[in-house]
Amino acid sequence: MVVSNMQNLFKCSCKEDIYENLKTFFAHPGTLLVRGREIVEINNYCLANPLKSDMRVLDLGCAEGNIGSMVFNKIDVGLDMYFNELKEARKHLVYQEFALADARNMPFKDESFDVIFSNSVIEHINDLDCVLIEVSRSLSNNGLFIFTVPTSEFSHNLYITRIFEKIGCALLGKMYAKIRNKQLNHFNLFNDLEWSEKLNKFSLNTIYKKHYLSRAEVYEWDKICIFLRIAKPFKLLYKNLIGRFYGKTISLLSNRHTSDTGSCVFMVAQKRRK
């Protein structure tokens, strides 16, 4: 399909522009690391699979709109259950409308959207089946569900978990991972095959998947978060660590991740025709 830049639903930025935009949105080096890997993988897919701009798009769990505005030239509806997030998202002109609503009970007619996008959201929502029922219901026939989520590998690669494993205390490592996932509100952590099975139950066929965030990157991400949280009351130490971790993050992002396995996965599912 040949689609001009003006007609393309996706922005398709170069990697350098992606990182520059991310720096303006996310000052925390740990967040920059995760979002950097996510957006590059999404962008690679968008470059290879352009879509016409007249397709109706829902950004499910749009938050402050930073990610959606980097991916799309136009988003018809941004949905979030927090008013303050939607208030921030209004600053991004790509959004045409907003819905203050729960993803488990979306206020849309059947087949309202051609594309539903969700970046690192549905792992945080209890009652996953309710979310997928609503996604499938709201998508048109052959519509696309484009999303990112951490996988079950995420828990194994955390900094403290790995340290405990190295000293022969794997049980303590598992306990730490459980606590950390509770802090992060991770309710749904599955491998890519399990995700595909869950999607299939609701007439959503996986047509693309790509792992990202390597074992080493999750290790560094967790270490960054832990040390910066400890250092936050000490301004000079915090500032020094921010600079050091920022440099480490840029170094990690400059290396291309080519592994078939990873702690997160970018997936695209297509709704089956009825």
C-alpha cells in the first residue's frame, strides 16, 4: 500500500527525533529507557505498515497523550479514567475528542473504531477479559488492536531478583518480584503465546509481534528506579545519579536490540470478520 506522509495515519519519525521528543516528555532515565524501546518498535511497524488517515482511532488509556501524539497524525478519541490525565492530553492537537471512562465498559457503539491503540495499559487492569470483550466489540471487522505489554519474563529480570538468584536465594528473588509487580499494578503478565490465546478467544488474531526490553535493560531499569528513589531526599546525590543513569540509558538505547525474546512485547491483532 502506497500512502503519502499527509495521508498516513502514522507519523513515522526517525529514531533521533523520537529520542528528542521523549527527552522533553520524560526526565526520568528509567522511563526514557522503556519508552524509547517501545516507541522505536512501534515506529518500525508503522513504517512498514502505513494506514490511511481516515481510519477511526481510539487511544485506550491515553494518559497525558505523550505517546499517542508521537505515534499518530490523528486520534479520534483518547480514553482514560483519570480527568487530570485527559486535561493534559488536550494539549496535544492530534486528539479530536476525549472520553472519561473505564476500558472495561467503554461508551461506544459496536464497531466504532478501525484501530485501537494501547501503550503499556492493559497489564494494569483487573478483569482482562472484560477489556478484551470491549476492544473486540468496539473494533470494526478487520480492525487492528495495537498494543504493548510487559511479559512474564519481566519478573525474572529485575535487579534485586537477579541479585538474590546469584547468591542462591531464588525464593527471596521471587518474593521481591511479587512485591515489585504489586507496586507497579501489574495484574496481567503473560508470554506472547498466552497473549495470543487470550486474544483469540475474543475474535482477535495475532498478526504481528516483536519483543523488546532485554534482560540487561530491565535489570538496569529496576536499578535506576531503586537508586533514584533512595537518593531523592538528597538533592546533590540525586542530581549526580540522574546524570549518570541518563548517560547509561542513552548508551543502552544506542545499541540495537535484536533478540527474539524480551521482557515486553509489541503486538498487533486483527479482528476476525463475523
